[in-house]
Amino acid sequence: MLEGIEAGIELKVDSVFVESLPYIFSHWPYKVVPETTREVFAKIECKDNGRYYFTSPYIESKDSYRDALNGICAIVAELAWQRLREDPSLLCIHGAAADFGGRLVVFPATRKAGKSTLSVAMAAAGIRMFTDDFLPISVEDDGIIRGISSGVSPRLRLPLPAQIGETAKAFMARRPLLSNKQYTYVQPLKTENAQYGEALPLGGVVFLERVDGATAEMVEISKAKALKTLIYQNFSRAGNAGDILAMLEFVASNLPLYLLRYDHAEPAIEVLKAQFAEWESPSPQYYPKAKLANEAADGPKLFDQYTEVNFGQFEQADGVQVVSTDGQRFLTGRNGQSIHYLNEGAALIWQILSEPTSVAEAIEILLAAFPEQAREQIETDVQRCFLDFGKNGLLRKLQTNTGLAAQPIELSAPQDG
């Protein structure tokens, strides 16, 4: 039983597994009890063949792992989802977060950017870590958006990259480690990692780009690029997509946004320390907008879907929320469960659909606007875009007789980074 989680995990494991738990849940209090009447959200069992079998009522597959560490990794991943299931008001960002002067700097996950390596190096440099993998985010009554500590020890892929630095290697040599051929968990001391449930205001967002030989530097990035990445790295599914989009747009519009290009961790940390040495203004306050008038009290309106769009006129569906940032547009899809990024062509077609329009009429409008474009290409693009809009509940049909597509951004589970 883990503190703050109502449901439990059923364990039928050996002593090796139980003895591994403190290394990973170093700052997340838990109890192992003989029996409990609690609901179970996951089960892990060690069979006679020495493998650990993981099951959950929320996933179809039955996965097995060759050692205890990999089995606990599966539990950690499912715990992120369980926190969201028990508290749908939370968002959850796949990424790392660290305490700089009482506010969190968030490092959204990007492939092979070194967020976990940098996390351990930051801990070695005296920066308190909140997470290296997933960060639940909540809005308090005071309007402050806060990130919540996971209480899980940082995990590194093996072999360790040379870029982690000698300070981090010495730090690890003085800390308990739990390792297999793939990973090592570093167990921080009490003050080096935030306790489970501790919350701090968000202060900034830093996207990581590790480049061989690069000199560490931070540059500002556009709100649109930041928002798109934050949407990809958010894996909240229970919440309404419009609410999620609105909060992430607020974050992208009100917090400093940077790209940290670096090679070695230690120079990168010095750049971060200099940039976030102090906070010049109070934390921004976010107050969600009231529900749309046509949205049902118990959830978003169920939008119609269309798979035949070549006959009749269509217009933008009621209740679709739109966010425009730096000239880029994002829409919420049907049932409030998806967010869509519009590229330039899809955004233009969406604008045309502010008035009742058929596929044929949209084609003629674009042919007049872009006479240099081949008719065949415009026809293909318009039909594909209308179909994507229709399937995702973004259109309303007015008549019943009869690369420019919106790109859906799924609210998906985190990937290892």
C-alpha cells in the first residue's frame, strides 16, 4: 500500500523483490501487509521459472520480466496512471522537474535528450529533484499551478554516459544503487529528493537537446513549439481535452520557455543555475474558464462523426475549443478526449468552415487563392482534411441529402526517455 493511493498492489513475490522496493520508492512511504480488503489496480507474481508476471485490470496484456527491477519499473509506470484515475483533476507531464529557488523547472521528455542523466547530475550538484519521469500537476484554489513530487528514485539507463560528469559519478558511488543490465536506480538521501506529495509552483519549462560537442546554452523558444510538445508529453485522459489544452496554453504563455542545448551535464547545470537564480515576479495565477453553454453538466457534448463528407455542407462543430499561439492552432476533438494540431493548410480549411461550406466549394476557394497549385493536389488535400475533421467530431453537417489534414495528438502514456 502506497501513501496517497487508495487502491493497492497485490504481491506474490520473493524476498528479492520486496528488498528492492526501498531503492525505488525512497521518498514514497508504503507498507507491505499480509492481507488487505483494498481494491487492487495491479498484481505482480513471481513464478517458479523465476520470471515476474505483471497484470492489471486496466491493461489487456500480461507482461513478464526477468528480474525484480524490471517488474517494479512496470509498477512505477502504472502508478502514474493510477494517480490520474483516482484524481482526474490532475494533469500529468512526462518529464523531469527540479526545485530552483522554490519553484519547479520542468524538463519535458524528448527522445535521447538525457533528462534522467541530467536529473542525477542536478541532484549531485545540490538541486532537489521532484521527479525524473512523471510530474502530476494541479491547480490550487489560489490559482497557482503546482507540480507534485513522485517520490520515486531517479532511474538511469546503462551504460552510464560519460556526459554525466565526475561529480555525479562520485555522488552515485556514495548512494545505494539497484541495478540490472538495463537500468540503475539511484537512492537519494532524505534531503536530496522531495517527499511524495510535496508541491511547488511551476516556474519555467526547459526543453533539452543533447548534441555531441555542444557548448551549453539556453535560448528562448516559441510558445507554439512549447505548447505542441507539452500536449504530446501530457498523458492525462480522464480530464476534458478543452480544460487540458487551456491549462497547457496558460503555462506556455505565462512561464519562461527555453531550449537547453548541451553535451555534458555539469556545464548545463551551471547555465540552469544562472538562469533560474531568482524569480523576478509572483507565480502567475490560472483560473479555468466557465464551461461552454452547450456542454452538458456531466461532461462534454457527444459530437457527431462523419465518414462521408463529399455531399452536403459542413461548418465548424459547436463546442470545439480553439487555441491560437504564435499563428499555430490547436483544437479539441469530439467527447473532449483529444487535442489536434492544425498545420498551415488544415488551419486555412478550418477558417473556411467558419461558414457553411461543401468540399467542392472549399476546393474552388483554395484554387482561387492558390492558382499555382495543381487542382488534383488541392482536391486530395481538401477531401482528406474534411474527412479527418468529420471523423474527429469537428464538423456539423447542415444538409442531410447529400499532408494538409488535422494531426491528432493522442494523450498517450510516457515513453522511456
